[in-house]
Amino acid sequence: MKIAVASGKGGTGKTTISTMLAYAADNSQYIDCDAEEPNGHIFLKPEIEKVIPFTLPVPEINTDICTFCEKCSNACVYKALVIVPQIKKVMFFDELCHSCGTCSYVCPVENALVEVDKEIGKIRIGKANHIAFVEGLLNIKEASATQLIVNLKNYVDNTKTVILDSPPGTSCTVVATLEDSDFVVLVTEPTPFGLSDLKLAVELVRNMNIPFGIVVNKHDDNVDLIEQYAKKENIEILYRLPFSEEFAKNYSKGILPFEEYKNDFKNILKTIEDRI
Ligand code: SF4
Ligand code: SF4
């Protein structure tokens, strides 16, 4: 069973819910797909056994044999390559390159343009007690984590309960994480901002046609914003994690009450299993 945990915005408690679900399952794998800012490791404290560099192919031009015909730069829809024939200059903006390979395909001169590997991030693999741990980490200044996330999902172990901790928002990195999931848990908080971003996330999972439910973090009995919305939209609220000052203090120290909430989160997993 593959469960993606997502939220319309950052800071709603997505990693809290993801790690607590992974802890509650008997045989689980936690995959941190929030590659720009992975923080599940802070709470799970895994022992890292392997670090695998993640590379993508980018063009390298040999100006000794390049004819400066501009075929490559004209073919690059991302404007990552600029050729200036008048002064025989090649400019490559690697942060714009999507490693699509078009430039090397169209180049008519053998070996004038070759593809070389560029490291854009790392995949860290390890163990946190009974939880198999996988994390994607994008290098600083790299623009897009999508391909790293797609690669991360090759490490999914289908014999386990897999928890995919998604990046926040509704961009293509989130779509890459949610794709092929059996269920999506949308984490939100009972504030107007929380509700507004939840609506965007609901629209996304509905478009992707994946069953989903809501977990309300920092639940406050006096606020029924999310309750009203969920009722109107006929969306199941799987769990309400109450607001607690002690919880927040421990969270800021990298501590989550895994054992205390284990049964509650086992029940969430059971509900999800029933819904799939
Ligand atoms: S297509 Fe090849 S030969 Fe033409 S400018 Fe680009 S690298 Fe040079
Ligand atoms: S690999 Fe694609 S995106 Fe990158 S420079 Fe070549 S054509 Fe442009």
C-alpha cells in the first residue's frame, strides 16, 4: 500500500503525520520526496547506510569542432543554450537545462556536443528502527526536484506500507510524488490559509483520481472551518490531531510522541486500507 501525504502549503504538519504513520505501521518504508527541504530525518533519526549521487545529463560543447550553426540553441525550448556565431561563443545556462537531450540529437557534427553527467542531488538510504528510510536531497541552487523524485520512487518497496512525504503545494513535484499512490492524506490546519490551500490540494487529487482523506493538524474544537468544508464536499476527515503546547515544544526539539499516538495512527492506516 502506497500512501502519499501532501498539503496545499508548507508548515501544516505533513512530515509530522508522515513520520507518525510510518512509525505506526509494522513493516513500513518512509520516503522523503520533499527534496528541496527534507526534514523527516530530524524526527526519525535514521542510520544512513548508503548515499547515491543523482546525476542528469547536460550538454558539453567542444568549440574546436563546433561549427556554430545554432541548430542546438534553436532547438532548445528552455533557452538553456545560446550560440553567438559572430564571436564563436557558446553560453550554457545549466539551471535552465531540463536534460531533454534535444540539443545532442539535432547536432550535425560528430562529438561537437556530448552529454556529460551533472550531479543535482543525492539519495540517502538507511534505517530508522523498523522503518526503511529513503530521502531525496536536491543540491543548493538546483531548480527542479521533479526528476529526482521520479527516481526516488524506484526505491519503493511494495512489500511494505510505503509513506511518501510529498513536497508542499500543488506543483509538478507534488504530482510526481502522488502519481501511482493508492491513497492521499491531505494535511491541513484549521485556519483560513489552511482551508484555502486545502481546496487547491483537493482539486489536484480529484483531477488525479486518487482516493483521499483529510487529517487536521493543530485541531481546535472552537474552529470548524475545515469541518464545514469537508462536510459540504463530502470528504472524510480521517483524524484530528489536537493542538498541544507540549507537542509544539517537543517538535521544535526534533521529538515526536510516536509511541503515545501509535494506536491512533494504526487506526488511520486501518481506515485507509478499508477505503482503497
Ligand atoms: S548544433 Fe552542434 S555544431 Fe551546431 S552550434 Fe550546436 S554544438 Fe555546434
Ligand atoms: S538538454 Fe534540452 S534543455 Fe538542456 S540544453 Fe539541451 S535542449 Fe536545452
